[in-house]
Amino acid sequence: MGLLASLLVLASQARRLYFFGDDWAFLLKRTVSWHDLMAPHNEHWSALPVLVFRAMFRLFGIDHYLAYGLLPVLLHVAACVLLFALMRRNGIGGWSALVGTAPLVFLQGNLAENPLWDFQIGFLGSAVLGLVGLLLVHDPGRRSLVLSWAASVLGLMCSGMSLPMVGWLTGYALLRHGPRRACAVAIVPAVVYVAWFLAYGRGANAAGPSATGPAFLGFVSSGLANFWQQALPIASAGGPFLLLLACYAVLGPLTTDRRALAVSGVVAVIAMYALIGFSRAGYGVDFALASRYSYFAALFTLPAFAVVVEHAGRLMHERPGHRAVATAALLALTVAIGITQTLSYGASREKLTDGLEQRLAATERLIDDGGTFLSQSVSPTYNPDITLDGLRRDDVRSALPASAVTRREVMEASVVVQTAASPSRFDLPTADVTLRRVVGDPPSAGCADLVAEDDAWFLIPASREGGQIAVVTSASGLSAALVAAEVRPAQTTLPTTPGVATWIASTARVAGLKVQVPAGPFQLCTSV
């Protein structure tokens, strides 16, 4: 019931979302060619997610996000089932395994990024296949070994997060079966990954700025503490609680299976944050707190949590009523915190793509109108892979939803792709600008020295040919907007360098470009 409730909550959130960020790299840029299947996305081998995205694109186009959005939800459900099965396979009692899996089921600890972002089928695929490998390695037989190799290699083809998963698998095999079995488990995925990395992966340019030793250690320690810090309603409890779990996993009175699973998971989470830190610590501690990594921290450390829960239950065996109340309270807390955090994440994620579907439809309208464009990027802040060239492709145009757009939505699209600022002149005619609250006249040739009063602005009118004018001002950026009668302005900010001429251009046909100028002296120029 709990798993079904979680699935319904996630599905209700997914239906409100839209394609975001890295989605567009797979939707608009990748094909099923050998090169595109082998090429890394950042540093990740992403062959299987690319295949899935291309199949979904063929079946559903870009008109049915929920079809994509349900994929990570279903993978999350699979991960929860497999984690529970893994705990039970290693001797953890049913109620303890249930309590131990519940934080993952309800995403307690701000874990919603992976299940609520379709692109994260890569990370979740690595998680699911890694858990399958762990279940297989429990059996010492040859057939299980070969199947674990297949699971690990397929996981590596999903994302680089399979590296710590293979590390968990290897550590588990070492503690349960010995070094010979551990080497056998690791050798095939290691050879495959090294071969891929040498042939394709080392060209990936994903490493961040270099970090000092203390910065690296701070990154790793912050990441390690983050999941439990977010999961527990107690300030600064994350690090000490993880240390408690690690100590009990190593020193507690556990069977071989339980200890192997718990200890290897704790070691794997340390290795994961160290691995991430080598390429990401230079970005700062905040990167270590990303929800997509916390999800794996939960996977790795929840078995240790489950054995602690089991030990606490044994201490209360003479008071079954107290044990039942404690279990119910713990589960209720998990559900309440997890669902609250998931709804909060869903709301914040929805804001990031608010209006994007209409923006694409409006940009299509601009393309159909044959206008001149000054920028290739349709949504540069969060979706840089959406380009005009990508939207011009016949297969993409046929896959986009057929949506009616308002004039305001066309203006919102136009202000992104048909206005620009540059230190170099554009290949456009000089604009016949209109001035308001400005002392002086616009230049007919050369430059004009002007003085702006409060709320001063100049206007580049709408035209089929477009227009430009150079401005020299003390500001490091100018507020601007496409304006038309009876339509709310479409705002933007144009970058300028104080004291240096910057060409301001607009090719918008739907509205004029109104540029605000700070009070004081400035220049407008027709040539520089």
C-alpha cells in the first residue's frame, strides 16, 4: 500500500512537469548511431537512456511528457522493491526491512529529483541494475556471476553512478565470499568500463575547477552527512547518525550476510562522494548536496539503518506494544516528511519549465514567419540544448504539440531570439530610434551626447528588416522589453560594459524594443 501511495503521489507530480535541462540533449541532438551511443554525456556513458529516449520520441513525440515522466517513477518503484528483497535475502527481518526501505519509498531526505526528472532514468537504471547484481551475487554459483556481469555492464551503459554500485557489489562479494569471488565480480565490468573510457569517455569535458585538499574533504563530508541530515528532524544530526550506523555495521552482533551488506554499503557511499568530489568539489559544497546523489546515499546506507532498527526491536521484545507504537510512529514520520519534501520539490521543479511548452510553439510561429534571428538558444538559462536549428528539423516539428499561441507568448519568444547586445555591429540597418525623457536628439550620423532624466528610454521600432543602435552608458546592463499596445511587455536584460559602446539590436516584427537608460549622460551612435 505504501509503495502504491508513493507511486500515485509521484505520478500526480509528474503530470504537472515538462521536459527540462539535459532532456533536450537526448531529444534534439542524439541519434541511435554508434557514435551517439558511445559518446559520453558529461562524463556518463548513456547508451541505454539514449535508446529509450529515441524510442519514446518515435512513439510519443514531445507532446506527452507524462509518458516519459512515468519511466523514472517506475524505476524508483523497482529500486524500492529490490532494496527490500535485498535486505530480506540477507536475513534482515520483514518489519525491519520495511522500516529500512520506507525512507526510499517515500523519498524522505529530499530524494525526489531522480524520480521526478525523466532524464534521471540513467541514474535510476544504474541503481536498479546494481541492486539486481547484488541479489545475484548472494548466490555463489557461476550462472549468478555471469548474470551479475550482465547487470553491471548494462548499469554502466546507463550512467557513471554504476561505478559506486559496482564498488558496493564488489565489497559485498569480498565480505561474503572472499577476495577471489570479489575479483571475479569486478573484473568484467572493470574491463568494459576502462575500454569504453579509453576509446570514448576520456574526451568528456565535465571536470569542474580544481579544489584544495580541505575543500575536497569538506565536499565529501558534507555529502555524506546530507541525506540523514535531510531525513532526520534534528539539527546537525546527519553526520553523527551516519557514524552510528557505520559503527554498528562494523562492530554490532551481526550475521555474515547482514554485516556484508551494511558495511559494503557504508564503504560504497564514502567511495561515491570521493569519486564525485574529484570532478565536482571545485564547484563548492552545494554540489555535494544535490538530491540525485542523496538518493544513492539512501540506497547505500539504508541496510545499515535496517539492522540498527532490527537491533532496537530486539531490545523491546518484552514490550511488543511499545515496539508496535515506535514502529508506527517511525513510519508515520517517514511518510509525513517524505511526502512534504516531494510536494515541495515538485512545485519548485514545475516553476522551472512554466510556459516552456508555449515558448516552443511561439518560436515555431516565428520560424514559420521567416524572421531574422539574433540568438540560436530558445531557453538559454535552463534549457541551452533547445536551439533554432533543432526546432527546424522536420521530425522535431512534427513531434511538437500543436498549440495556439497568444501575441504575448510570441513576444516572450521573440525577446529571447530576436533581441541582442554585442560589442560588434550586427548585419542590420541603423534604427530610427524614438527618445523619451532624454535631453538631446538622436544621432543622424556618428554619435550624439545625450542626458537621460529619470525613467528615460529609447525605442527601436518593430520592422521587417530589424534595426540597431550603439549605446555608451555607465551601466553594466540595461533593462529592456518588447512593447506593444494592450499587451504586457516581454522583459529582458541586455548586457553592456560601462563606458564602452554596445550595439543593441532587434529584429522583432511583433513589437518595438524599449530600452531603459539610467539617469545621467550617455551616447547613442550610428557608427563606432
